[in-house]
Amino acid sequence: MKMNRLLNLTIVTFLALLVACGEKEGDRSGFEEATVVAQQVNGENLMNSVAELVDIHLNDIPIDNSECPPGDLFPTDHLTRNAAVGYISEEFRKMGYIPDTAVLGEGAYITYNVFAEWPGTSDAEEVILVGSHLDAFYGGADDNTSAVAAMLEAARIARNFSFSHTIRFIAFDLEELGSIGSTRYVEGGLAGDVKTAIVMDLIGYRSFEPGSQKSVMGIRLPDVGDYLMVIGNRDSEEITRQITDMANSQSLSKALGVLAPGDGAYFLSQALMRSDHGLMWYKGIPAVFFTDGANFRNPNYHLASDLPETIDADFLTGNTKVLMAAIALLAEVQL
Amino acid sequence: MKKILFITIIIATSIFSAHSQDRPGISIFLHQTGMYYSSDNITSEGLGLGIGAHFLHKSQIAGQVDANILWGNGNAITTRIAAGYEKKGKWAPAIYATCNLLWGQRTEILAENGDRPPLPAWAAGVRVTPLKFRTGRGYVSALEFGYGVGPAKAMSLEFSVLSIGIRF
């Protein structure tokens, strides 16, 4: 008799566990409106921005790297940012924004985080942050001019629409030396009003060759590098799932959603937080990260060969549509 | 490290071997464990500790259940059930068929529609315990290895440096 009770209890517990672990149906509300906004992305604008910004990096004077000698993956002799700060500010200004620069730190590694805001109409105090880093090794076509171009294109399009939440477009400085600009920005309390962040780092390179995408620290990925990675953690799980679903179901770009465990800061998953979203994850700010896989895919990573001709214009255009749709969804576009 | 391990095994074997060796029964065991599980949509890995129960019937038919907590990529929990064959005698190498369920935190690759992979993940396979020594009060086992396969081209590797069971 007791055994029967125990058996029944075991079965009920097992069934309850199965129900608890069941998938919730995804929420697709807002996808169609977001896609309408995303269709305004112009590939020609993007590639023009990439070409101009790469040219600017190649003709800029490298930073003083006396405190940071060059390494194989970090050729700091060729790290530039000053002219890019001016270019991005000027582009924002041309669009009608009043850009600002958060100047943080001092000395050789003083950082200039350039930003502009499109105010929300009803929940303006809650900010959707769209970030990409402005410094680059050599020309940096993919790393990270591709993402800066996407951010500028999104900033241009945003002005055609109204959103409930404020959108802050920000180009972080000195990511290549350890996300210095974004770290100071978050540590300085300047991200306290951020409801959600989208951070991008390299979003313009793809390959259809088998084996072109390598595993990331033991994390098995589809080995054909033809997709955008949309990476989240515990705090950004829902938006990561939504953006992945929206990108694929609305045919904006091929997207692969990746969820890091917990806050993402564990030893074996820390490669997934290797950009300006890193400190946001630590601080519990919901942040989703867009990337093409960096050195786990792009053979030009941190090399002089990272030039505009290696960028896949269709891929970059599709990924910028994902960005624009995600902004529209998160900032709640009002059509 | 190897010397410490060897000495530990010898001491534990000596202490426990004062009593009879082939009695059937249940042992509660503690072990250190490590695991790497990789599939198309889940990566779970870490080092940790586990506790379980070991059943022995007619000195050769063995069963085992255990639960383990692993750290390295978040907090992962594995629960395992195993059945197998043990050699009779003091030196009792064994081979088990195992089924592992993996719970807790892991890195996930989402489906196209954003769905998360199933929880728990699982793998079925074999585990060998070549350096298992029965004692009067239980057993000591060193360097256990396991390999399993599962859905979505899953591969599971596990190992234990030392496992100590005490018979009740």
C-alpha cells in the first residue's frame, strides 16, 4: 500500500515537472509593425558609411599605446578613434540630432563616448540603448565600422517615427582595450535609465563555406557562418528569444539565438560577454548582443585586411533590419 | 597529486578491507565528478561533487543512482541512473549502462522561433570503473570514465577521480 502511494507520488511529481518545464508560446505581437520600420533600411547608406569610416580610420593617427604594447590579436600600433569621434558626431548632427560626448577618464586612455537621443513620447524616462564601439584596428570594416554604420542608419530611420521610449544611440570608445568606454559609462551611473540595451560588435561578415564558423570555447555552433548571433543572458532571455523569432519569422536575416547561463559571467561562457555589453550583464541591465562571431568566423579579425570588400552588403543590410525591428519592438513604435 | 591519490586509495582499502567483501547491500557514496555535455543546442560542463546510492545484488549485479552539482558554466545538476556488472572479489572493476539527466544552467542555442531546448537534457551510454576495490565497509573507486550520446547529436563525457562508498 505504501509502495503504491510512493509510486503515485513519484508519477505525479514527474508529470508536474514536465508541465513546469514546458515551453511557453512566444509573443509575436508587434512583429509586423517592427518589420514595417525595418524595411526602411537602405543598404547603400550602410556601405557608404562603411567606406567613409574605414577611410577615416586608415588616415587617422593611432592612439598612444605606450601603456599597452601590441599583441598578436591586439595590434595597438594601429588602433585609431579620434577622427571617428568627430565623424559620428557630425553624422548625428546632419540627421538633426544634437549629439553629446561623455568624456570619461583621463590621460592616454581618456574615452569619448559619442551619443544622441531620440526622445520617447510617453515613457521617455526609460531608455533603449543602441551601442557599438567606434575604435578600430587598421580600417576595421567589420570590427566595428559595420556596427557603427548600422547604428547610424537606425538613428536616421528612427527620426521618421515616434516611439514610447527614448532611444539612445551611443558609440563607445576604446572597446578594443577592454571595453574601457562602456565600463566607465556604466560605472559612472550613466546607464541607470537604460531599460534594455542592444550592443553590436562585428555584424557584416558571413561565409557559406562549411567549417567557416568555429566553436566558441566548447560551445557548438552551426559550422556554416551565415547567420547573425543574437546573444542574451538570464536578464535578457525574453528579448533574445523575441528578436531571434522576429528576425527569422519576418525573414529579416538568418539569426541564431544564444542564451548564456545566469548573468553570463561564468568561466566557460565568458567569451559571450566579450564586448560593451559585458558590464551591463554584470550589473543586471538587460542587454542583447549582436555579432557575426568575430575571430571565431572572420579571418580578417584585427588585421589590415579588414576592409570594406570583405563585408557582405546583403548580410549587413539584413542585420541592420533586425536591429531596426528590435528597436521598434523594444521602444514601442507608434504607427 | 598522483601519489596522494594512490596513498588515499591504499589507506581507504586497508581500513575497509578488515571486513567481509562480497556481502550484498546498499552503499552510500560520495564522489568528485566532472562532466562535459555538448549537443547542437546545449553545452553544459563543470566540475563538482555528487552523492548517490550503490546497490549490489549477488556480488555482481550492480545498480547506482546519484545526483551531482557542477560548477564551471553556471550551476548544473546531473542525476544519473546506472545498472551494470561488477567483477567478484576485492578488485571489482565494473561496467555500467547509464542514463544521465542534466538540469540547471547551461549555454543554449535557441530554435529559429526562439524556443529554448528541452529541460532536462539527457544522454545514455556506458561508464567504466576500472579501479574499484570492494572493502568490508563499502568500496573505493578511482578514475571512473563515462561516455554517452543523446538527442541533437549530443555527446557526454564524464569522469570521477575518486569515489568512496560506505555500506549500510
